Amino acid sequence: MYILFVCTGNTCRSPMAAAFLRRLVEERALDWKVDSAGLMAMEGAPMTEHAAQALARRQVPAEGHAAKRLTRDMLREADLVLTMSRSHRQALVDVFPELAEKVHTLHAFAHEVPEDEAQDVVDPFGGGEEVYEACAEHLADLVHRAFARLMRDAAGGADAKGESGDGAVEQSD
């Protein structure tokens, strides 16, 4: 599975969300690709200092992040695209209507609500440490909820194929 987080500049929200999910994926030794990109990213820009510090305080690795501008290939490759705001999602759906089924706001996906009820993840860019801390807490919660949904969905899909959620084939009597 390839999950792509999208925000504006790829220096705050989407790389923090990707870092949170990457940690969960690594803890469970899943073979998933997790990445992030920005609609208007300046290629190679580092994660903001406050974002990196918020992750470090939570022992979530994020070293070496370099901002990437979202590409058509990234969108096509991804199995799931999670945006930080309704406007990000709308921009993607407007340009790539054929990909609409796999593009969701993180909030709507995590809380399993319609997109028109989704809340944006507030952009902390330019804010102080407390703004980034609040954003990191919000993202950690949303990512945990989204991960739980993905695991539940994967287990449901596996059960339908006669497998357990951990990938082991169940024995029948």
C-alpha cells in the first residue's frame, strides 16, 4: 500500500502526518510506502524547525525531510491520498477527477464522515511552538484513527479471502 499525504508547502503538516504513519507502519513491520508532497512546495526545502521539534519531542524520526512538489505520477501511484484541507482535496479532484475515489481529507477518512463535514488541519506555518504542538497533537490523533481504519479494512478484506488480518492463512476443519 502507498499512502500519500498532501498539504501546501510540504514543510509542516503533510511531513508530520507521514512521519507519524511511518512510525506506526514500521512498528508493525508492514510493507507500506508512506510519503508526503505539497501542492506548491519549494523542492528541497527542509521541514520547519518547530515541526521537526514537535516530532522529536514525541520520538518520531523525521530527519532528512526535503519538500517535494506533488506530481501526477505520485497521485497515480498512490493507493490513498490524504489531504490536510478540503481546499487541497478539491484542487486535486478538480484537476484529476478520475482519481477522486482515492483522494480524501485526512479528517474525513479518519473519522469516516462525508467530505463536506471534514475539518481542516490548521496550518501552523509562521506560528510559534504552541501552534505546532497543537497541530502535532491533532495530526497524531487523526493518523492513529486513519491507521486503525486501514488495519480494520485490510483485515476485513483479508477475511473475505480466507486469511487472517496478519496475513496468515487460516486452517479450515
